[in-house]
Amino acid sequence: MIAGLERPDAGRVTISGEDATGLAPRKRGVGFVFQHYAAFKHMTVRGNIAFGLKIRKRPRAEVRARVDELLALVQLQPFADRYPSQLSGGQRQRMALARALAVEPKVLLLDEPFGALDTRVRGELREWLHRLHDEVRVTTVFVTHDQEEAMALADQIAVLHEGRIEQVGSPRELYDQPKTPFVMSFVGAAAQLGDRWVRQHDLDLRLEPAAGAFEARVERIARLGFEARIELQLADSGTVWAQMTCAELDRLELERGATVWVMADRARVFAGD
Amino acid sequence: MRKLALRTVALGYLALILLGPLSIVFWRAFEKGFGPAWSAVTTPAAMHAFQLTLEITAIAVPANTIFGVLCALLIVRHPFPGKGLLNAFVDLPLALSPVVVGFALFLLYGRTGWFGSWLSSHGIRVLFAMPSMILATAFVSIPFVVREVVPVLREIGTDQEQAAETLGASQWQVFRRVTFPAIRWAVAYGVVLTTARSLGEYGAVSVVSGRLAGQTETATLYVSDRYENFDIVGAYAASVVLALMAIVVLLTMNLLRPKEGVH
């Protein structure tokens, strides 16, 4: 919708303060990077990046200079004369990014750009994109299903749920002041205790009863290295898991089957839930 | 063992159905040497027939290529109510006997036909002349470009086209710079098949042309005319020319085609 490839049923799209709702995609100045690269298969890397400039009938020398600059920016100089089919997924996606940047878009749209790549390449590209963004400084809309990716890259995050925006805010706001249970459990795991929502690492386990604590039995303990997960069966009903460091776990001397009391002082209650 | 059996069956079938008749044609044409065959295909009537076939092909093929690409784009990219019907109709010429097509044109454009009376009152002659022969040839060779291009268009999807659009390309630029390069080999192959089919068309043209020797006689009609007049060498020699034309078309295609695995 931002790129103009889909029509909104209602509402408006404004880009740099101008109404772009009725504008054709080619007039919006939006750079689009697709999940599956959408590389022009019959053109070389250089041809792909130059496409938008050639369409705009820029002088040949200028096109060449700009493409060289972009090739350097996305670190694809050695591959300039290759075809997309001769590149790896990560390289193709960097080419697609350079192609979108070539026309100096007002907005850059990245639609799950790393979705088709394996985890390690994803991580590398994420770091690289972060640095690139510091250099290029163009408003970027990054669509992802990966919360960590969103938290690591974004200044502002809009959490969508079933087609509606649940909350917009900085990563920190979303984490510290989530407005709905969905947002809370989306930007970091959360557990429900009665009508209260709490982060697992905020659960406080005690061996003695205390006011306001929930009684529970330890079902399973998993040591994951630095931290540990403790699965609890609540006396009322339901299960939750608590997170703590292994050091804390050792101090509590918890064992399977032990009865504990769970304190959730830092829990949140959501209205209308 | 099984491989050998498969090969024998496939090649044996090809030899029986395809190579046998074709080699007989060549053998009979040159039975009495190269000279008689050469003079048989260089008579004014023969030359005219070949020229007419080439002229008809030169009009029908480009027309069907443009229509075929448009039609494929319509079917794949711009679905509309009745798309399925169009899709089915495109194949009709493959199923319908060309003779039936010829008669249909005859009924439409004949002196008492729907369009015929209007056209003849304006001095335009369709039947027994080039226009009807082009129509007949175009009709029978419609499906090839469409059938070649549709699956390729489906396969490439719309991602590249959308990307080109966001980069500022107009619809025409998207087609010329992105869509067409992606489908060009399908188009080329469709053109080859269309050409081959147009060169060889007999049934529909035979009905609408009137078969006037030296006037509306195409190469295929000329072959049958020679045969019926017991001019065996003339018939076979003209057949050889037709076969050579088809072979040249197919070879050109294979030479133009990019080597496997370039892209």
C-alpha cells in the first residue's frame, strides 16, 4: 500500500507530508526490496542497479558513476558483471537493496528482506544493514516476523495483529509499557497469572508462603547454560515457566516436585482483557 | 535393458511415422536427377505458389505473434470474467478441422454471407483472394504463441514487474525491459511453430482460395494440384522445398536459442 501496489479500502497514504494515496507506484519515490529479491534475471548486477536510472534517462557517465558508488556501498564490486542466478541469496538481496537505493527514494520498504535466508546470514545482514542505514539515512519501513530483528533495528516499531496496529512505539516503550497482552508477549515472552501478565524473569520464586503469592509445584527444570527455565504447575490451574540464572537456581536449591510460592510484583493488568 | 527397449520403441516409431515418409519424398523428388526437380520448382506457377505462401506467412505470423502475446498477458496478468472461455477458445483451432474453418469463412464472407454482401458492395474481395487466405492461415495458427507464452508468464510471476514499477518504469517500459526479455524465448518458439504451421496450411486455405493456378494457389495447394495432374516429380520437388523451408525455420530457432545454462 505504501508502494502503491495495493489499494487501501479506506484512509490515506502520505509521504513527506504529501498525499500519495492516488499516485501510481512509479511516481511515489518508494524503494521496494522484496522478500524473494525480484531480481531482473536477464540483467547483470550492474544492469539491475542501473535500471531505475536508465528509466529516468540519466546521462550514461552519471549512471556509471552512481552504480559504482552503490556497488561499493553494498560490497558487490567483484560481482558487477554476474547474473543474479550466479549470486547467493544474501548477495542478491544486497543487489536488490542497491537497486532500490539507486533512485534515491523518499521511503525504503523492506518486505521481510531476510526471510528467505538462513539464520547466520540473516544475522550478518542485519548488522550490515544497521551500519548501512547510518550511512544512507533514508526513512525505512522494515517488515519482519522476527521480534529480535525488529527490536535490534528499529527506532519505531508498529506491532500488527490480525491486520490492526496494536501499538506503535520505540522498542523500549513496547517492552516496558506494552498496551496489550499481545504486544507484551510478542516483544518478549510473558506469562499469565490470573488476570496479571508478567515477564518470566520478573517471576520471584520463594520457598515460604507470602502474601499475594501463587502456590505452585516444580514440574521440570532445564539448565540452558547461563540461564535456567523452571516449569511450574500452578495450584489453581495452568502452567507457567519462570526464568532465572543458574546461579540463582543453585542458591534456591530447587528440585523437581518441590512446592514454591510465585510472586509477581512487577506484573501488569490490562483493561478489558 | 529397459533403456534399450525404450529407445527402440521411441526411435522406431519416429522412423515409421516421420522419417519414412519424409525420405520417400526426397528420394522420389530426385529420382530422375537434380535437373528435372529444379526445373519443376522454377516454373512460373511454382514460383508464384511459393511466393504466395511466404507472403501469407509474413502477414499471419506477426499478427498472431502480437495477438498471442497480448492474449497471454490478458489471461495471466489481467484476469477477467470469461477468461476460462478465452483460454478454451484459443485451443479451438487445434481441435477443429481446418476444412470446417474454411467453410465457416466461406459462409461469413461468401456472396450471401453476413459480411460478404457488405464487403462486395464496397468493392472488397475476401474470398478467392489474399484476405481470406490470410484469415484462414491466421485462424489455424493462433494457439502456438499463446500456449508457449502463458506458462512462462505464470512462472516468472509479478515480482520483477512490480519492482520495475516502483523503480519508476511505465507500463510500456515494464513490458519492454522486464516482461518481454523474460518471455522472449517462449515467443520465439511460438513464432517458429506458428510459421511452420502457416507454411504447411492446406485445408482451410484450400476451401477459401478457389485454387486458381498462378493466382490463389499456395505451395501446399500447388503440390496437391501437381499430384492430381500426375506430375509426380513436380509434386515431390515442391514438397522438398516446403520441407526445407520448415527445416530452415526450425534450425534458425535452434541457432538463436541461448545455450543451456547461460542464465
